[in-house]
Amino acid sequence: MRIDRMCACPFSVCLVGFIASATHLGTPANALHVFWGIGRSPLSNEVLSAVAFLFLVGAYWMMAFKRNFPDKIAKPWLVLTCAAAIVFIACTSVAYSVDTVPTWNTAFTPVNLLFSGLLPGPLLGLLFTGLAQAQRPLGDLLVVAVASFALVAGTITRLVFYQLHMTVGF
């Protein structure tokens, strides 16, 4: 089994998260109205970046079933997908940095979102590359180190935020 085909598993996890996040938009029938604000609404930009990321991942997964999926196409596609993931995290950070919710409108929000992406992402990658019995050129130790760093740094960030919130009150 090609490792490319195994990206269906983390892709499914992303889709479940995307569907779950769509439930907080209010009336599901109004969900498509979010696209009217692209470029001026942080929520619209977040949704667009999520759709772009999921489209790139899903299309890559479907292309992986071709017999000859050349590396000349696959590798740049993966780089573009990783860039889309970073844009998605950035757009989500902006969407949650709103004046109306002071506890979200801090520097801690984008930092926490970054660490929240760096924790499960590498672990899911490690799990599914293991299931695909693929070689991991970066090695298991590096992947676990990144996830461990994200866990420790994210925990410290949350504790600092909590302490500041309790003492300063923002």
C-alpha cells in the first residue's frame, strides 16, 4: 500500500473537525453565506483557507490512486498543501482574535493554535505512516520530539496565559 493512499485517515480526521466546526455557524442553511465576506471577514477567510487545504489534501489523495503519480507533481503538491495548512492556522488565529472576546484577543491565541497543530499532526503522521509500513526519513524520534515540544510549550503558554488572566484580568 502506498503511503499516499494512507493520507485518507488524517484527511478523514480533518473532515470530521471541519464538519464539527461548521455546527457553530448557527443555521446550517446559512453556512454558504460565509463566503460573501472573503477578503474582509476573518471567519470567511478562515473557512476559505480550510476549504482550500481540504481540497488540496483530498485531491492529492485521489491522485495517489493513479498508477504513475510522478514525484515531480507529488512533491510540489505536498509543499503547497503544507503552505495551505500554515495559512489555515494563520487565518484561524486571526478569526479568533476579535475585540468582542478579550480573552481570545491576545498573542496567546495564535501561539496556542500553532502548538495545537504541532501536537496531533506529527502524531497522526507517525501513526498512519506506521500503518502504511512506510520508511520515515525524518525518523520517529524527530517526530515525537516536535510533538513533545508542542505539548510542553503549549502547556507553558496556557499556564502563563492563565496566570496573567488571573492577575491582570485580561
